[in-house]
Amino acid sequence: MNSANRYVKIVEWSEEDQCFVGSCPGLFYGGCHGDDEQSVFAELCQIAEETVNLYKAENRSLPPATSGYDWANTITNTSTTN
């Protein structure tokens, strides 16, 4: 497993932008966007890997991992209880 796998990556449709938007909360601000969901996810994974490599090259500590918290069920449970 590479260090970028420790971070949640989200790709979602944006009605406002009329495209898929990818983000990696906790690792970097911003992200990427495009018309093809799979391409956006692939680009997002590449950006996450490059970001981790930059942290390492600059001898900076990586932010706390965002994976391993069962986010999908947390989001589902939150949205069904409101």
C-alpha cells in the first residue's frame, strides 16, 4: 500500500459545474474535474500520490489519514436519520 491510499478520495457530480468533481479532504484543497467519472478518479489518485511525494521530498509530516473511518456508512446513517 502506498501512502496516498491512507486518504479518502471523493468523486461526485456537481450540478452547478455540470461535471464530476474529485477531492481528497485532509490531504489537499481543491482537486480536479471532468466529464468522465473514472478519468476524474484516476487523475485524483495521481494528484494524491504526487502530493504525498511532495510532502516526503520536503521532509514534511503527512496530515492525519482520513481512510479507515467507514465514511460511506457514516454518511448513509447521517442522511437517513435527518
